[in-house]
Amino acid sequence: MNLTAKSFALAPALVLVYAVISLLDRLDGTHGPGLAWTAGHLAFLAALALFVPLVLELARRAPNRRAGGAIAAFALVGVAAGAAQFVIDVVVGFAAADRAGMGVLFDRIQAVPGVEPVIYTVVPTFFYIGLAVLVTMQAAAGRVGWWSPALVVVGVAVVAVNRDLLLLSAVLNLVGLAPLGWRPGPARF
């Protein structure tokens, strides 16, 4: 099994690692900076890196390759925005002495025109939308059951409702995506 096939399980598993570390980091009443903050964010960055071959593979398997490619490009723009967000988070975690200092740095960064929608709110959602559509295309082609895109969509939705549900989201995405890594896509010509 190659890295692309493994990414269907590893990417959501690393999001799960981030979610667990994030919960543990909050046990003392704060979230960052420190080892847990950095380790969690690096796990999420690794997950985002693994989502790249996953998205590209879903596009390759799409019944309509042109539509799959366009949706993958849309999703990968979201991955890039998410990666930028997590890199900023890691840098801020290193630069600040405490949570209050992090808040000051985040306020400065987010005050830059365009940063909020491009890095934090709007553009990162492109990844989740694109991923849900690509998985739905696989179900429509009969390559995975209807439950797979349903789990991915619910996984995305629960985090949109409450970020504290990231652990649940990661589990739903792991169960929804992993079977796609076990099944080969259509033959390449």
C-alpha cells in the first residue's frame, strides 16, 4: 500500500491526534503556547500535507476527471490556506511567552486586511467543501457506500457548529475516508 492509499487513513488520524493533544493542552485552563500547542499543530500540518495526495487521488478517480480536477484545485486552495493558518499558529506559539502574548500577536496578524477571510474563515472551508464533493462523486460512481460521504459531511458540519467537536469530526472522517484507501480507483490509461 503506497502513501496515497495510506493517506485516506493517516490524514484523518493525524487530525485526531491534533484534537486529542488540543484537549489535553486545555486541561490546565489555557491553550498554548508550549510543547502541546506546537506538537498538535505540527500533527495537523502533517495531516494537511497528506490530504494533498488524497484529494488528488479522489480527483483522478472522479467519473468526470475535468470536474474532479476543478474541485480538487478548489479544495487544495483551502488546504493551502489551512496550512498558512497552522504555520502562523506555530510561529505565534514560539514568539509568545504566554496565552495573552499569543492573543496580541494574533490580533496584529488578523488586523492585516484580507488575512481573516483568506487564512482563517472563508478560504479554508474550500478544502472541506471540495473533499465532501469528491467523496460524494465516489459514492455516486458506486465506489463507496452512501455512508462514506454522509460521514464526511457530518464530520465537517459538527466542527462548523462547534470547534470543540473536532475529535468527533476526526473520527467520522477517518471512518468515512479510510475505505477509499482500501479500494483501488479505476485503471489509469
